[in-house]
Amino acid sequence: TLLRSANVNADVKWIRNGIAIAGGNASGNATNQLCNPYSLCIDDNQTVYIADC
């Protein structure tokens, strides 16, 4: 179940001690990489789904 949908403003500020949960190893098709992510969803169990093509 989708909790909410939101647009993020260009001037948003993020915490500096965030944790990478996906990607971070350059663009690519390996299991630890993202190639072209275009959508993100967090369900009721706080499971993160990333649509990547």
C-alpha cells in the first residue's frame, strides 16, 4: 500500500548522516548499482521499492 506521493522541492535539505540503501557504486546493471531510477515507493512495512530501467 502506497503511504503517500510527494514532490521534492529543488531547495530541500537532507541530513548529512543519511544511509545509502541502493546504488552508490556508479551507474550500471549489477545488483549493487542503479542504471536509470525513476520512481521510489515505501510500503506500510517500510520496504523500499525502486523502479529502475
